[in-house]
Amino acid sequence: MHSNQGTEQDPVHMTAGITKGTTARTTSAVALKDKVPKEFKNIIGSHAQLLKIQEVCDTLLQYDPQAQTNPILDRYANPPNIVVYGPPGGGKTMILSAAEDYIRNRRADSRVIWLDNGFRTHMYSDSTKNLEKIFSYMKDPQGTGLILGDDADTVFSRRTAMSNEEDSRVITAALHGMQPPDYRGNYACIFTTNYIEKFDHAVLSRCRPVFWKGPVTPEQFVQLLSHQLEGTKVKDYLEEQALMDQLSGTEYRMLSARDINRVATSLKLQERLGKKISRSTVEAELQNTLDSLVKAKQDAFVRDVENELYNMRVYEAARKELENSTTHPHL
Ligand SMILES: Nc1ncnc2c1ncn2[C@@H]1O[C@H](COP(=O)(O)OP(=O)(O)OP(=O)(O)O)[C@@H](O)[C@H]1O
Ligand SMILES: [Mg+2]
């Protein structure tokens, strides 16, 4: 065994999130869990947007390890990095898993790294070295691959005047890895975020932004519910047209795919518990979810207004205090 084992280990072990994609794929013992495989074709939403991500994977799959070039990327091209941004629960993480499976299933030499803050250490400058190792592992001309950064604004947050030197070095290492001078066309980064404005601007400028919301029309929501209920008895009571009409008449724009998952899980649970399922149970469950979302949004609005009023009162008290202290300078 080498004495430097541990420092020179395979960079995949440096990122805590590396197994994320794989664990997400394993068939869960919890049967209530979503069984829809994470494949591009099962992701509901804008086909055109999804195609942009699939195209990156297809481009990387063209890489020729013998020639160490990619026939569809120019010699001095930049990696076709992407940042997928949009509201929570629309399937951004699912897109990353689909991209992982897509390239793994097509090429044995593909490497996928799930990048999270696991590469950071408390040792000064080691975080930068770890990130450099991850990129040099990806650059290795023997194969092709993807760096997947879920919620990557937490990894590459926007630098401010308060950022420390280590954070800046990490960003510099990322920038170099994302646009290296010696790029062979064998890897790319796909990041996701709910907060694109929190992303470091220079990192962002090396990515193509793809807005992703997931399902948006009543038809897509019903299609998703139908997928989620595949193989259950509840499915027999899923009256698609009635649900579509129900959704069209309500605040369905507030729903995300994750909310539909909740509706499906709750219905499956009711079935397991032996409750009587009918068409109206399905409709009621959907309505409950919508109502609680509308309520949560209204509550958040009331809280915002209350906070604003509180801040105004604090400000007013501080202003009065300042006024008093200037009229009575001896105080
Ligand atoms: N567009 C979609 N098509 C099909 N299923 C979806 C879609 N979006 C989400 N789902 C389902 O909802 C679950 C949660 O979605 P996911 O975690 O990918 O959302 P997200 O956009 O990453 O959310 P967050 O921003 O909160 O991380 C997925 O595992 C999947 O079952
Ligand atoms: Mg996510």
C-alpha cells in the first residue's frame, strides 16, 4: 500500500454526494415511494428544454478516447456546461439522475461525479486542491463524463467583499476546470439551483442557463398523477378529464410535481389502509393539496406584511430616539 493513500485517493470519494444518483436509482423497499425510473422520457415538462440537457450528454458520448478528441466539438471549444434553474419540486434533481443514467448506460468508460460541499476541508487550501483533483480526474482522456452539482449555488455562491481567500480560490479552480485551455471535449458540468442570483457570476457565465419548471398545464399534472399511480387500484378511479377540469378551475399554477407526488402518496396510503377509494376521494385529495398550498402562500404573505410593519415600528422608534438625543445633547 502506498503511504500517500488517502491523499491520492480516487477523487470520487472526496465528494460526499457521489452515491446520491446511485442510491436514488436503487429500488426502494418502501413501496409507497415513487417507482418511475429517472429517465428523460419520464420527466414531464418542456420537451425543448429537456432536449438541451440530453444534447450535452449526446455530445459527450461522441468523444473518441483513441483520438482523444470529440468530433463534434472544436479543438478549442469550451465544455458545454449547463445550469438548470427554476422553482422547487419541478424535477431538477431528477434531470441530473436521468443524465447520469443516460451516459452510464451508453458507455462503460463514463464517469459521473456528484459535486457537493464534500470536497471542502478545514485544512487551508486543501479544498482548492480537492476540487482541482476532481477536475483533473474528469479531464483524464481515457473516458468521458459529467460533473453534476445539485443545488450548486451552495457550492459556488456569489463572491462578495466578505468572501474569504479560500472561497475565492475554490471559485478560481472551478472556473479553470469549467473552461480549461486544454479541453478535449470529454466532460461537462450540469448544475441546478433554485436561486440563480446566488450563483457566482463568473461560474454562471461559463454555463448555458436552462429554465425548468416541470409540469405546467393541467394535462401535464394529470399525466404525472397517472404515472405516479401506475399499478395501483386508485388508478381505476382516476378520471382524467374530471381532474383536468378541476385543476383548470383552481390555482393549479401553484402546484409543483412534488405536490402531485404527495397527492399520489396520500392516495396510495389510503388504499393500503383499506379506506374506500372513489373518484371523489381522488378529487378531494387533489383539492386538499391545492387548498393547503394556497393557505401556506397566504400565511407567508401575512407574515411578510407583519414583518414589514414590525421593521417600520423599530425604525420609527430608533428615529425618535435619535431625534431626542440631538434635541437633548447632554443625554
Ligand atoms: N417534471 C417531472 N416529471 C416527473 N416527475 C417529477 C417531475 N418533477 C418532479 N417529479 C417528481 O418529484 C420528485 C421531486 O422532484 P425533484 O427533487 O427532482 O425536484 P427539484 O426541482 O430538484 O426540487 P428542489 O428544487 O426542491 O431540489 C421527483 O423524485 C419525481 O418523483
Ligand atoms: Mg433538487
